[in-house]
Amino acid sequence: MNITVNGSNKVFQDIFSVTDLLKTLQLPPETVVVELNTIIIQPDSYHSAKLVEGDQVEIIRFVGGG
């Protein structure tokens, strides 16, 4: 499946949901905000947010510091 992640075109196999994408990218769901086709997805909906060919995903990571 071809999707755009943070502005870069990517090809993934066996990716069906936002949860699958985060696992593939090795990103803990509790450390990110995900926008799917300009809509912010709530973390408790990552598993039900289905991805399809051509989707655009933006992933914003929380970074600690001080």
C-alpha cells in the first residue's frame, strides 16, 4: 500500500490501521499524535482507523526536555 507519511511517500505491506503503522514504525502510540487525511485521530481509535491506498498521515512525536 502506498501512503504518505510526514510528506514522504512510503510503501507498506500488511498495514491496515494506524496501530499497524505505528508498530511498523516502532512508535509507541502514547508518544504520538496522528492526523489521517487532515483529521486528528484519538488514541483509543488508532486500531479502528483504517488506512487505504493514497492516505496522507502526519505523525507528531512528543519530545521531552527542559
